[in-house]
Amino acid sequence: MAIRVCSFLIALLLLASPLVQVARCQSDEDVAAAEVVEGSDLGIVGDDTQVFDGALDPAPGIDTVCVFPKNTAKLVPAGEETELLVGLHNEGEAALKVVAIHASLHLPFDHHMFVQNLTVQEFYNATVPVSTQATFPYVFAVSRYLQPGSFDLVGTVVYEIDQQPYQNCFYNGTIEVVEAGGLLTIESVFLLTLGVALIGLLGFWAYGQIQQLSKKTKRSPKVEVGTKTTDADMDEWLQGTAYAQSLSKSKKKK
């Protein structure tokens, strides 16, 4: 019974444990070396707002990277603002004009399962000349009612070249949504309690096994050699012999 309970607890511990995926991203040093565009007549459009309809193709020669500054674990507190940096490298034939940055949240096992549209951040005067790198900040916040766990973040930057719109996906990977207010969450408390209970149960089971072994050692049977059974067997074998008759005569004389 104890072994079955241990197996069940181990299965729960493995299921509770979240899965982590890695996304392609540039190092902090590379992005820090590029120009950070902080102003550029920035505009913010509310959550759940779709500004661009339809899919746009990336322009040739335009590369994008993404960095979560001081947040390599990509932990996103629910309901709080999180900043990431979007890097643009223009190796095309003409200058580009950054229009907006937006992102959305999806379930990790199926991107068709939409979770939340995040903030659309517009730029009104942000250009990147040819053979130039530039970095743009993007601030977003997931819903405070979102259940903690792993989700896929899909981020896109929209830009124009010669008044022709294009877009690049700068991030398509996993983030970990956690409860706001500290590292001690309901999930971490549950895992800690489950681990302590599992260790206690294993210790109790090991103690029971040791007790059973000690009882078996104490109950080992004692071998006693008696004389009565041996004497009776000898009498049966010696019946009718001269030795038996001499013994019977000596007993009568006594």
C-alpha cells in the first residue's frame, strides 16, 4: 500500500512540475551596444486592440532580435508591467520606418488556442537607416487573473519601407507567468508540501521495513536436543537382543 501511495505522489510531483522551452534571442551585451530609441513620439493602444489585419511578410535584409533585460528566466508577474527590448538591424536597400510593436499570448501546446492580446505600442517618428541597428523598448502586462504557468509569447514588429508595410516576428517562445508579490506562490507551496510529505512517507516506509527485519531476527527458532525421544528409539532397536535382556535384568535387581 505504501509503495502505491509513493508512486502516486511522485506522479503528481512530475505533473506539477512546469516545462521550460528556449527561444532564440540576442545577448544583453549586443543589444546594449545598439542605439535605444526611447522617444520617437511613442503611442500606446489598449490591450485587446487589433490595429493590423492580415499577415505581412518580412522585408529582405531586416533582422530582429529580442532581450528580456535583467530577466533571463523570462518570469512575467501577472498584472505587472514587463519590459523587453526589440532590436532591428537594417541591411536592406532603404531606410525603414517603425510603425508598431505588438504581441499576443497563446497556449504552448497549440498556438491556435489564443489566450490574450497584449498592448499595441505605436511609433510615429522612428526610422532605422540602412546599415544601422536600433533597439526599441516594448512594455506589456498579462492579465492579473491569468493562471500561473508556461505560455507562448508571440511578438511582432511592423514597419514600412517606401510606404510598403512589412512585419517581422521578433519573439516566438515560452515565458513563465507567476503570481505577483513574491517568489512564494501557491504552486511553490504545494510542491514544497508535497515534497515534505513524500519524504516523510518514504521514511516511515523504511522504518517499517527495518522493524520487520529486526522482528524476524529475534524470532529465529531454537534447536533443543532431547534425550527422551532418543532413548525410546534405542529401546525399539534393541528389543530382543542380549543387550536388552541384560538391561532388563539389571533393572529388576535394583
